[in-house]
Amino acid sequence: MPSISKTAGALAGLVAIASALPAQPKLSRSQENLYNLVKRQNAAAAAAGLQDVDILQFALTLEWLEASFYQQGFAQFPDDQFTALGLNAAQLSDLKGIGTSEQAHVGLLQSAIAQAGVQPVQPCTYNFGFTDATGMVATAAILESVGISAYLGAAPLVSDGGILSTAASIVTVEARHQSFIRSASGVAVSPSPLDTPLGPKSVFSLAAPFIQSCPEGSNLILTAFPTLTMTSPAPVAGVMNIVAGTNIQVQSDAASTASFCGFTNSAAPGGTAFTPFDATNGCALPPNLAGIVYVTLTSNNPATGVLTDDITVAGPMVMQLS
């Protein structure tokens, strides 16, 4: 996660300069885009009724899911399944250490929420659907990437500097987790120069299929979008080697109301590239995307490249591109 508190301070300074100097352009295009992004996301948080403690609860929900994922996986699969993947003893120890880190993140967030005078959410009952260590490691790579996107997307919604610092101390470690798993899996450690932010509702929509039930009082105020799955090309657990222009065919109960596919990736101008969608042919993969791509069905294709909840029809689903 970038240093959000510093970014916010820099933005405030830039706005002050822009107000004081009447001559010449005050902000570069990228600075204006950053400023407008922060304004949009803060407005979105207010519209959704999200307070700082709600965002902490959201983060804790994700950390519970990740901690439970590793706990269940290592309890289910013996070490020899992981060494059969090519992991040596040190790498296996590092992989197990990721689970330990996730438990520590749970404890840190529980303390922060309790200090705010709120009861922290409890772990839910999960079904991760993995059947072997190979599937577990492939899913872990996606979960860590989604976790990073979640913290990046939620950061501009937070107003308290202390909470931002707490989140920053977690997301840097999540990035190390992601890099280690990608390296151990034999794929590019850093396929794109920037990570991709994702809004809370979209992140929750990715987590929801793993959640069977939650204890009373531990349900978030968020609701998931309708699910979206890919039917062609055949989805794979790891990296997909498909080229720009390839038709992506997807399935969703809400597909009849969609007109476009949105491909959210840090390389897309504005954050999301849109291509036309129809139920028969699907939609074409845009050019210049790499790494984790979040695919949604949408009702509109804003020229700004900004994906918002109000135009999201279904999804997202996750694609890993080489």
C-alpha cells in the first residue's frame, strides 16, 4: 500500500497551491486524477454508510478468511504434498509462516476495533473447495492479491491517520506474501508496476462464495454482487496465457442486464478498460493488461475508465494474466 497519510497530505498541499497561484496550470493530469479519485472514493464511502470502524471490520473479515484458509489447508494436506510441488524445506516454512502472519493481522485488527468501543466480528464458517496442495497454493496466490487490492481500495475511505498506519503495516506484509507465493509457483513475481485497488463491495463479492455462514452480529453491512464465472477460455487455477482480442465468455444470472465487460487493472487508463458484451459472444480482452485482472459485467462504459458500484451488474471474477 502506498503511504496514504503522506498522499493525503500531499494532496492537501497541492490543493492549497492550486488555490493560491492564479497563473499557469497548478496540477499535472496524474495529480488531478489522484485528487478526483480520492474525492470519488470518499463520497462512495459516505453513500454506503461506511465509517472507519466499518472498514476495520471489513478488513478483519478478510483476515479471518485468510487465516482460516491457511489453517484449514495445512491441517488437511501433509507436507509431502507441498514438497511434491517443488518447495524446499525453507520455502515450506515460509509458506506456513504466511498463515501465522494472517493470525497476527487478526489480533491487530481486533485490538484496533475493540479500542474504538466496538465488538470485533468473529470468524465465519468457510468452504474453500480445495482438494489438494496444488489447488490450495493457486488459491492462496489469488487471495493474497485480492487482499492487497482490498487495502488499496479501502485506504482513501479512511479518515483516521492511525487506522491508515495500521492498514499500511499489514498491506506491506501481504505484498511480501504475494511475491513469495508467485516466486515459489514459478511465475513472474511482479507482472505489473502497480497493484490494483478494488472497492469494498467488489472485494466482498469475491470473498462471499467462500463464506457459508457467520455468527450473529458478524455480518457486514455490505451485500455481494451477483456472481460471475468464465466459461471460455476454460478457467485455470494459475496464470492464463491469452492474448488481447481473445473473446471471453462468461456466465451470470444478471448477464441479461449487462452491456459491457469491465477489466479492472492498474494498466487500464482510469482503472478499468471496457469492451462491449453480449450473451452469445461475450467480450474481447483489452490490450496491455498484465497480472491480476478483475472482470465485471457493467451497464455502462464511462470514458473516464472509472468503475463504480452503480454500473456494476455482476462480478468481479479474477483472471491472472502473464
